Amino acid sequence: MIRVVLTDDQALVRAGFKVLIDSAPDVEVVGEATNGEEAVAVARETQPDVVLMDIRMPVLDGIEATRRIAADAGLAATRQIAADPLLAGVRVVILTTFDLDEYVFEAIRSGASGFLLKDVTAERLFDAVRVIAAGDALLAPAITRRLISEFARQGPARETPVLDVLTPRETQVLRLVAEGLSNPEIAARLAVTEETVKTHVSRVLGKLRLRDRTQAVVTAYESGLVVPRNPQRRD
């Protein structure tokens, strides 16, 4: 069963999503929060698989709450202690009505694994929760384009993660992931099997201590491995 925490300052919104989520046979709501501070506390208490996170909330917004949860997850993963009260496996999906570039960029940079609008269909919501819970990332092509555009607007990388731990092939795969290609597309480009691509992606994430493909995209651009084309253009 996939365990979900709902975070939204509007009770009716939480109630609506709870009804939707509980209607799925393999997903259940294990906690609710009305602001980001509560979200962090509830997530630490319940250790869910996925946190659905609103952005605009009182006390603490969803961006900062995501950053704190991601920091917990990173620390727990580094310690490699499954029973750690910090959040070794939790992933955040930003769920909001605001389809704006800065929200997309800041949410992903803060550690979110996906981004959905609140008018999402029930099936799309279920699919998103399942994808994220399985350890993958939810980056639609439109979101990837915005992310790339924002990196282009901000200019040179501010940090340079160490990529020399990667093999040439792993570096090549990371570059293609950052360009927005799916596993089947990467497999076709490199003339290898999709399973081989999955193995390479998994090794990249492990070596760089990244949670998912979303963070791989961020790392590729921040390191300068991939440079956005047409840096003055905003899609």
C-alpha cells in the first residue's frame, strides 16, 4: 500500500483529494497537514511514501517544507539507517493551482520529485503517486522545458557537483536524461536495451547520491554538463 500525506491549508481541498486517493485500491492517506511546518512534522511521524504538497500556505510555505523534507531524506540516506526517524524514502509532489515558472523551478530545486496542478484528473493523480512512490520522477516535457528555461535565465551554475565518479557512458546517459529523453528514447539513441539504460540511470543516481531523475536534471545543469540552448529565450 502506498502511504500518502496531504498538505493544503484549505480543508475542502484536502477532503476532496482524500476521497479521491482513498478510492484507489493501492493508495491510502495516512496523514494531513494545514501548513508546511505541520507537513514536516506529520511526515516525520508517519514516514509516508509520498507527500502531496501545496505551495502557498501560512506559517511555512510548501517550497521550504519540501526543502526540509528533502534534507531529512538526504541525511537518512547518507546514514543508511532504515529505522532512522528522518525521512529516508519520502518523496514530495508539488500540487498547486499556480502554473508559474518560478514555482516549478524552486520546487524542483528544493527537492520535489514531481509537479502537478490541482485540476489533475483522478487517474493522472493516481499514476503520479505510483510513479513517485516507485522511486521515479514526474517531469512532464512541458515542466522539463520550463526547468531548462529557468536554468538558462539564471546563467552559470552556482555549484559544481563532482561528476568524475561517473564512467563515460554514465555521463552520456546523464546528459540525455537532462535533455528530457525518456528511457526508451535514450535506448534508441545509444542502441542499447531499455534495461541497460535503467541500470545506467540507477548507477548515476547511486554514485551522485541523488534521489531520482529530477535531481539528476538539476545536477546536470548546475554542474555545467549540459548548457541550455538559446539562453535568452523563454518558452
